[in-house]
Amino acid sequence: AASLRHQYAHAMEAAPTFGETSGLSRSLALYLSVEADTTAAWIDKHGKLKFSKDSFRQFYLSIVDKIAACYDELGSFDESVKYFERLVDYDYCATGVPETLSGDTFEKCSGIMYNRLVVYNRNLGRSKAAKKWFKRAKKVRLNGEPVHHWSDYWQTPIWFTPGLRSQPFWTDDLTMSAWMEKHADVFIQELQAFMDHPSHRGAFNQNDFHLLTEGSWSEHKILNAGQWSTACRDVIPQTCQLLSQREEYRSRADNVDVSRLHGGLSQHEILYFQLMPGTRLKPHTGASNVYLYCHLGLITPKGSWLRVGDSPPQPW
């Protein structure tokens, strides 16, 4: 089952088009079979699961976790919610771990489960259930301290730093927006050259393929972990030169107290995103609220749109 899921992930990263899910479905079927067998072995006469050893409990919950992930990747929100609920009810993130568990590690584990329960229930039209899980997440404690500091059930990232301003769109607040629009003609011209190049045009992949529910969504990283794309040398030199001048991509915010940022700071990224016609992504949040995502539509067919929070869809 693990091998089948790994093969599916590898194929989707290289060619992220949602549709061919037979390998993932077979992986799910195997995990469901293991779940059924373990449930039959450990259920008592009252219909309750009883584990004679903590290792049995850990094994069972690891299978439930994989089932939840498979349903998640298949876009089966209703089924994935059922398994994420079970993980929360059995306190999966604290299973078999000491009280000195890293706060970031626990916050990531717990954050993924509660994030899915809030976002997917809301997407299924279950606003009451979504708010219930939001409130329950706010009560989670590790060593007596609150774990999730979410202030709004529309913003539930894995790592959340309190005290930062939150709003759906920041277009009028950032000098970056006007600057990118000013240079849009350069960006568009060089993107077209990039897409016409025999080597670069195929240099798209996608690590976040699990967000797909329809169509194809891929990316090319112009800047990643401090390294600029080789395309900067030939087909997109002005794009890279212009962007490299921006303080947003040159600074690691040395004046910021990183210790107060949940999840820390990651490297800046600049990317081309490519969504083919008919593509839809799951409702989702970023992993952290300490970064803003600045999008500039370069080739935008009529009818394409983006929705953030409960705001109306915004056309590109």
C-alpha cells in the first residue's frame, strides 16, 4: 500500500494532472482492509476499540492516518473528515510520545487534522461542524499551553503566529502590487519566451498535487532556497534581474524575532504557476500566516477566478 501511494505521488509530482488515481485507490483499498482486520481483532463486546499495548494503538492510528490522507488526496472530503475526526478523538498526535514533545512537531500534527476538519466541513456546507472543530482546536493544550492561536475560522494554517493582521486581499496595502503591474509587460513577454523554449517549457512539476480536484496545476520555481532558475541566464533575464532588486526577496527580516514565529521562517520563493483550463483546487490555507502570497496573472483566459476566505470570487 505504501509503495503504491509513493508511486502515485512520484507520478503526480512529475505530471500533476488529476484523473489517473487507480494506484492511489488500490493503496486505499489495502489500508481499509488492514483497518478492518485490526478493528475485528481489537474491538470488544460493547463495540469499543481496546488496545492491550500502546504499540497496537499506534499501529492502528497510523493506518487511520494513511486512510485519511488517501481520501484527502482523492478529494473525498466527506470520507476524509470521518477519519480525521477519529484521529482527533484518539489523540493521535500525542500517542506514544513524551510530554517533552516539540511544540512545533505537535502543532504541525494537530494543525493538519484540525485544519482539514474546519476547511472541509465548511466546503461541504457544514458551517456548524466547521465552527465546532475550530472551537475545539482552540482548546488543545500541550504541557498546559495553548497550541492553536487561530483568531478566525477562515484562517487556520498549520502554524499560526498571533498578533499579525489578517485580511483576504492586500492589493492596496503593498507597494509590491503596483510595482509588479508596472513591469507586467516584461514578465509576460519573457514568460512567452520561456514557454516557447524547448527545454524550459517542460520544467514544471508540483509538490502540492494533493490540492488538485480537477485538471492540471504545475509550477516552475524561478527562485528557490536562494537559487535562481537556469532560465534566468537566457530566456527570462529581465524578470530575474527586476525581481532580484526587491527587498522582499533579498531580506530574511533580520529585525524580526524569529523565536515568536510559529514554524519559523522559510526561504522566499518566486514561481510561475500553470493552471490548465478547467482546473480547480481544494479550498486551503498556506502552512503559515507569516508570509503574504503576491499573485500576478500573466496569461489569464476569460472566466478564471480566485476566491479568498468568504469574499466574492475575484476575476484575474
